[in-house]
Amino acid sequence: MKIDPERWKGDTDEAVTGIFVRAQDPDGNWQSADIWCLEPESLLEWLRSRGGENPYAENVVGVLLGRGHLVKKEG
């Protein structure tokens, strides 16, 4: 998973959600980062990491974290 450089401040003291995952920072180093810092694609990857897939719930999380819809409706 990758951290969005626009959201990454380089420290983990300022948690937005309090949910931390391991992800690569903009320099390629592995960090513990709040899920708020993840790129949208990585956020969706994390949400589905345990085998789940619920586009409605994934979009709700995306909107709540300021990412908009993570799953685009086809057609």
C-alpha cells in the first residue's frame, strides 16, 4: 500500500482515524500510517484485504475520509 504525499506529514502522532497500517511513504520507506493517509487505490486495497467486497460500504468510507467514491459504477 502507498501513502498519499499530499496527506503525509512524516509523523504518526496526528492520527485522524486511529487505524494504522503499514504502507510505503513517498520516499519508498515503510511506515505505520493512519488509513486517512493512504492513496485511494491503497485504501480500497486495504478495505478488501480480508476477502470482502462491498462497493456501497467502500464508497461510504471513501466519502467519510474525503476520498469520494472509491468504486466507480460501470456503464
